[in-house]
Amino acid sequence: MTRYPHMTQAQRLTIETTNAILVRNPFDGSPVGEVPTSSAGEIVAAVSRAKVAQWDFRRSTPAVRRAMLNALATEIAADAENLARIISSEMGKTIREARNEVRRAQNTLRLSGDAATFLDGEALHCAIVEGGADRLATITYEPVGVVGAITSFNYPLNLLCHKLGPALAAGNAVVAKPSPKAPLAAARLRELALKAGWPKDLFQVVHGGADEALALVRAPIDLLSFTGGPSAGLALKNASGLVRCLMELGGNDPLFVLPDADLDKAVATTIGHRFEIAGQSCAAVKKLYLHKDIEKTFTDKLLAAVDAVEFGDPSGDDTDMGTVIDMAAARTVADRVEATIANGNGKLLTGGTHDGTVYSPTVISDVSVDAPVIADETFGPIIAIRSFSDAREAIAEVNAGSYGLQAGVFTNNHALIKTFSRDLQVGGVMINEGPDFRAEHVPFGGIKRSGLGREGVRIALREMSEPKVVID
């Protein structure tokens, strides 16, 4: 790997000033764009405009909403390479990963458009109660109003589309606040929505950090959809009062590999899911549980595969793994790795170093259950290995943690599949897959500190609607 100069604190990815956020490439510190910081008054005004736009839009037909979402997806397709380069340069994922995110964003919007045509209600007879013999209850779903959408840096386009698509499909307006660490893709998405013919106030983007996020949730929004960490989520929930909240707050996700598993596939999945966007995915493999019978064989295969990972400049077509988001993130990862090794809570097998924001792919074995690298969610390319022999004990260990997003299990043993699927306290169990697997239309989210509610086009459409009952 080519050595890169160590970035100073002054070369942080984002520099927030009173009036603007300057976005820098996390790889080389070069400026890549700037967005204006929104004042609290501007945020309230944006929500007020959205309310007016939504009142006109709420009676639109599913066909109109689907056409609008498809039109935006078409504009994204036409701008795909530009969007991919914006994403790669502002947050450090590889250009190949960025292109895949752009592809998925189009799929999210088109699926949202399709789902708009199936926001069905139901009819219930009321004869079960006295006086109800001739009465029929009709249940329909109406838009909530204005959705405040706050997104994290790691999927700056598709995460926003996962909020925007279902919200619009349900007849809502959206005021979005992207992460100040990666705001450029969201700004470009709004430009494309206007190009696609959307009403200018139906989808707006405001910019800023924690203070601006609080200003948005205190504005008269009708629903908050947030992706970020538990501490920030709790602060926003407390500030939002009685506003309904949908929150995806991260995970400390396990992958279990059993003796009968396809080890080569499990190795490839481990690397693909943990080193994607340099380990900064909510459902990435944070804890790798290897059965003792295959631990050595699997580890040998894993180390050989890790050694083949090309990491560094995210803009290169041959790069497999780019940077973490900024120097603060790199230092946090480094501190956790160093503390784990120094305290005898793990054995470093490879990696454990960084050049600026480029952190080397790292594998640590014999990791204790309270080691810093797995005690809390670690956003970095760290594979932390735990060994086990009893599946139920391993499940109990995971369930004792404070997160519950997703889990992966590699086995073909039907009885074990039933055990893991039934007993793991998580939002999703992926069989012969990693925990980071998801499809855009399938519910995604977790329990405990991992969040409230679910994303995924079909269920989010209902989450962003209000049921209305008419009895006649």
C-alpha cells in the first residue's frame, strides 16, 4: 500500500463555519464541495412551505406518485456516474461501492412507486357489537404530513431514498437534513427532483449538525425518520415530543459459522460485509463467531483472503476498500484496537495500523466478550473473532448485548437454523448470508438500542401513513 501523509486536525473532512460547511475528501483532504448551514428560522420556514405543498399533494393518486418516483429514478440513472463520484469523494467509499449505492437508490425509488399502488385498506363488519348489524367499518391510510428525514454519512444517497421514496408514495412531503460529513449527494438529489418536475417545496434539504437536527425535530413536522447513533437518537426523540419516530440506530452484529458451513463462501461474505465502506455499515459483521471445530481452518482461509484486499485511494477502480470518514473516526478505531491488544483481550493477527483515514484491514482473534472492539459498535474494518462450541451459549451471549439489529448464520443444519432463527433477539436473521444483507422492500431494523420501527419500502409506507376509520 502506498503511504499517505498523516492528516492534521485542520484537515478534518468537514469544516463547519457560521455560514457554510466545507466538505473535504477524507482520503487526501482536498475540498470537494460546500453547502450553506441552515438557520433555525430557515428550517422552520422550510417545514412551513412543505406543509403547504403537502396539503395540495395529499390528494394525488398512486399513479401520479409512482410516475414522480420513476421520473426521479430516471434522472438518477442519467446522472449515475456523477453521483457516484460525489459519494466516493465526500465520504471515502470506493467508486465501485458508490456506483452500487446509486443503482440501489434507483431501485428503492421504483419499488416505492410500485408500493404506492398497494396502500390498501380493508372493510370490517360491525355486527359483533350491539347496534352494529348494518354498519361497515372502512379503514384507509392517509399521509401523516411532513416527514423530517435525518440521515447518516455512510449511505448518503440510498438512506435518503429509503425515507423519501415511501414518504412520497404515501402522499407526504419531506424536509431532509443529511449528515454534515456527507451532504453533497442529498443536495444533488434535490436538484434532480426539481429536474424531474417535482413541486419545489415537496422535497427540501436543509444542512447543519446537531443543533440543526434539533431545530428540525422541534419544527412542526409530523414524523421523524432518523438514521444514526443511539445517543443522538435519544436526544432527538426527547426533543420531538409526541411526534412519531422511526429510528435505525446501529448494531453490534454477529456472524456465526458452523462446522457444516461452506467455509469459502463464509470467508468471502465476512470480508465483503465487514470491509464494505471500511466497516462503516450499521449491520456489518462486528463479531465473528467461529465454531471450535473449524476455527483454525476458517482463520487460515480468512487471513489469506484479507491479504488480497486492495485498500487505499477510493477513486481507483481496483480498490476494494477506501477510507473511514475522518481522522476522529480513524483514531477511535485505533484506540479500541490498541486497548484490546494491550489489555490482553485479543490477539492481533493482521492489520491494526492506519495512514491518516486509511485503516488497514484488521483481524483479531481470541477476543474477550468485553473487549473494546466489540463492547460497543465499532465503525471500522475490524474482524473480531470469538470461538464457541455450544450454539445456545453463543446465542445467549449475543442476546445479553444492548443491540439487536441483524445476525448471520452459516449452516445447513435445519435444527440449528430453527434454533438461531427463533432464539436470537434481533430484527433479522440471515441464513447462509452475512448480517449486512438486505433487500430494499423487506423490513429492516432492530430492537433494543438498535432502533424503533422499521425501514424497507413496503413497511415504511405504512409507518408513514395514518389509519382512518369510517363507520357507516
